Amino acid sequence: MSVNTFLFGGMPVHLGEIASMDYSHSKIHDGDVFMSHYYAGTVAGDGTLLFSVFSGTVSPHLLFDIGVGGDAHVRVTEGGTISGGTAVTVFNMNRNNAGSCLATVKHSGTLTGGTVINDIFIGGGVGPNSAGGGARANHEIMALVSKTTTIEIVNITTAYPASIGVVFYEDNEND
């Protein structure tokens, strides 16, 4: 790198150039954005798939992504209790950064209590060429500190595959 080049969010920028990067992209470069996903090969008819994010002492800002092979009822619940479940790995989105997050993630288990903060129907299509459906949050949810946020898929048709993922960064609004 020449003496007239410096790093801006990990990007080389030459002296005299104007460089800009949106906030979320710079958070990835800084190693502060994380992702976790779970794929279930089969969710039985009338079955449920849970995906829970347990926040630490800092609020995770969540964007979720859901894919289903048929009609589904999806709820986002905060503050519930999860018993059982299986840990899901959380990855740093900057694959060159070893930084970790405070939040932990599980799939499955049993949800008790909590407050439903989002209630969604996902249409899987009808007819011989139906293709399943999906939903993605366009705006982040600032999850409650030290609470659980659970995304729940309830299959309302016959058995199909489903996936739930979340991308998030943690931020202390008091900084």
C-alpha cells in the first residue's frame, strides 16, 4: 500500500478519493455483525419449528429470513422461556475476524409465555407448480436486553422443509 493510501473500514482508499460505506456494511468490516441459520429438512403437518436468540447485556438488532415449503403461520415472540432445544452456531460475518457476540441461539425446544410482537402468514402457493414462500424483515428489530426473541414457524399444510436465519449486530444505545 502506498503512502497516499489509507484504510477506510478495511477498504484501501487513495488520497483525494471520496469513500463512503453504509453503517451496516462498516459494522461487517469491523467484525461486529453475526449470522446464524437453521434448516429443518421436514416440519410435520401442524408441526412447529422454533429459532430463539437469547440476548446478553446488549441489545441485538435482528433481521430475520424465513423460507418454507408450504403455507405457514409465523410468530415473533419476545420474553418467552425456552426449555430444551439445540444450540446453533453463530458466525461472524467478517470471516477474517475472530470477534464473538454476547447472544446465543437455539433451534427447537418448547416456548412458554412471552409477547407476540409480529404475526405473519406466508403463502406457499397452490396447484402443481407451487413453490413455497418466504419472509424477510426489511427493518431490524431491536431486541430486549437479557431476554429471548423467538421466531416460530407453524406448518399449516402437509410436511415440508423450512429454514430460519438471523443476521444481527449488538449495540449499546447508551454508548
